[in-house]
Amino acid sequence: MRDRALFALVALLIAGTGFLQSWNAALFILNYGLISAVMALGVNLQWGYAGLFNIGVMGFSALGGLAVVLIAMPPVPEAWAAGGVRVWAGLAVGLGVIAGAIAIWRKLGKGRLRGIAMILWLIAGFFLYRAIFDPAVEAIEAIDPAATGYLGGLGLPVLIGWPVGALLAAGAAWVIGKTALGLRSDYLAIATLGIAEIIIAVLKNEDWLSRGVKNVNGIPRPVPYEVDLQSSAEFVARAQDLGLDPLTASTIFVKLLYAGLFALVLVVLLWLCEKALKSPWGRMMRAIRDNETAAAAMGKDVTRRHLQIFILGSAICGLAGAMMITYDSQLTPSSFQPLRFTFLIWVMVIVGGSGNNWGSVLGGFLIWFLWVQVEPLGAWLMGVITSGMADGSALKTHLLDSVAHMRLLTMGVVLLVVLRFSPRGLIPER
């Protein structure tokens, strides 16, 4: 009953937003709450099931967003003609140089010869790679840089980009996990944060791939456009029958369609996560989390299982990133701020209850609601508090200017209160 009451409270808060503010605002909170819940499930899979401290969440989400661009955006024929083949040839040469360096390291024994061979190979490979790659990038980015300046995508349906985003994030997680999962938990956290920053830096600077800070706008939608609905006589007639303005009705209808898609993804993932948690595999993962030494003594391959769940959790984060970029209809690399939004996802997992999938979903909705609503409520509260103060007062100005900090203050207070009175979260692991 307590769990149901908590979900009912969140539903009441979102419904109250619709009645007191607008249904567009309520559906915005609902849709981002669904995306946040999916992302929180991915983090809970890593931390709640296996105790892996991953704070590179935004890096994997950004890869999911990039996958949507690569799948759904139309290709730019002029850019491909200018340097598309050459840029991929350059990347192939780069991968060949890395593979060759690994082969040299393995085949040559320890000693001066291996060191010299590695240095010569890497220097020659670097200059060859840059000689092919740099001119191709310059040619691509010179093609109508105000509108394109990149290769574009494949022009496929945008929903294909969602599983591709999960696969791209999973591939990156495999590479990272093979090198970083042997680290102690605090070093793993630092490593994943650094890798997330590298991924986002690449998206910001490689214009030929993602347009960098110029952003990719107009990503195709899986749902109708509002302007198309407003030009439909049938839709306008139905909206008027319901007593709604066609403009408002079209935005609400589109957001409801997105909510249906996101809810379907969340329900499927939640069902799969619950099945996994209650299976022998889930019990094994929790045994490894609680005591790695004892699990290894019982014959469990701890490193392999950590890699497995790290990949699964990262794939879910990549899927959530693809959903978010699809909903926004644009890729903005500068919006992926690891220290800000990774913290927010972790608050969702901790407040909801790590190790409990339902708790992560609850935390996703509750914390996102507070994140959106605290600032306007804080502005109203500060307005009431300072209403009796003289205009131009230094204290009044300071209090009104501090409204922007209410979000982070509230997140910290909520986290402290929950950890004090319910240390295992609102819906603890059972």
C-alpha cells in the first residue's frame, strides 16, 4: 500500500500541474519523467544489481542521441562527394594503426626493440592518418556550414535509431569495461566521468559527424507535426467538439503520442528488469555485489559478470538518450552536462531505492517533477517573502537572484531527508 500511495502521489502532482498550470506542462513533465525513469533503470542495473559506480551516464546518453542523428537525418550528398569516403578511409587507417600497435606489442618481447618499433609505428601511423583524415574533414565542413557542414545520416525511420543508440552505447561500454572494470570503485567512477567528457568533447568538436556546437535541428519525428494536425479539417473539428483550441489540442495530442511510445518502452524494460532480478542470474549478481570474494570462491567469473551488466546498463542509458533527442527533435552536444545531469539521475536512483526497479521508476518521476517545478515555486515563494521589502533593497535583490539555485538546494535537501529517514530509499530493495 505504501508503494502504491507513493506512485499515486506522483500521479496527483502531475495531474495537479495540468489543472493548475497547463496540460502541456503536465505532459512535458510526464514525458521527461518516463525518459528519466528509463535512464534510472539503467543506472540501477549497474549500481543496484552489481555495485558498479558509473558516473559517465551522460556520455552513453549522448551516444544514443548521436545514433538518432546518424540513422534518421537525411544524407548530405555534396558532403559525401567532397570527402565522405576519405574520412572513413582515414578512420579505417586509424583503427589499423591501433591494431598494428597491439600486434607489435604482443609479438615482440620486452626490450628496446619493442619500444622503438612501437614509437616508429605510431608516429608513421599518426601522420598517415592525419594526411588522409584532415583534408576530408575540411572539405566536408566547408559544404554550406550554416545549414549542414556534416555528412548527415541514413534517412531511415527515427525509431530505428533507438535500438541503434542502445547498441552504440553498449559497444562503447564494452571497450570501456574491458579496460576500466578492473579498477577499484572510486577509480572506476573517475574513469567513467573522464570517458563521458571525452565523448561529449568529440560531439562538440567533430562538426563533420554531429555539427558540433552548431547543433543538429529538425530531426524527424515518429509522430505527426502540430502544424499538420492544425491543417487537418477533421482534427480541427474534433478539437472544437471537445471545446479545445486546435493549437493547444495539437500540442497535447503530440505529447500524448510520445507518452504512449515512452511508456511502452518503460513497461517492457521494467518487466525485463524484474524478470532478471528474480532469476538465478539476478540472485548471482546481488551475491557478487554483496561479497565479490565469496562469489569468486564459488566459481563465479566476477569480472565477466561486471562487464555484462555494465554493458546492459549502458545500453539502457543509450536508449534513453535516443528517446530524449527524438523528443527534442535536435541534438545539442553542449546540453549533455555530466556533473549536472548525471548527479540528477543518481539522486533519482538513491531517493527511489537502489536495487529496486520500481523505486528507480518512482525516483525518476518524483525528482524530475521537483527539478522542473521547484524554480517557479521558488520564484513565487521569494516574491511572497520579499513583498514587504523596499524596492532596490540589497537583501531583496539577493533573494530574488537566488531563485535559480533553488533546484540544486532542493535536490540536496531531498537527498538528505530521504537518507536520514529512509536510508534505503522510498521503495527499498526486497
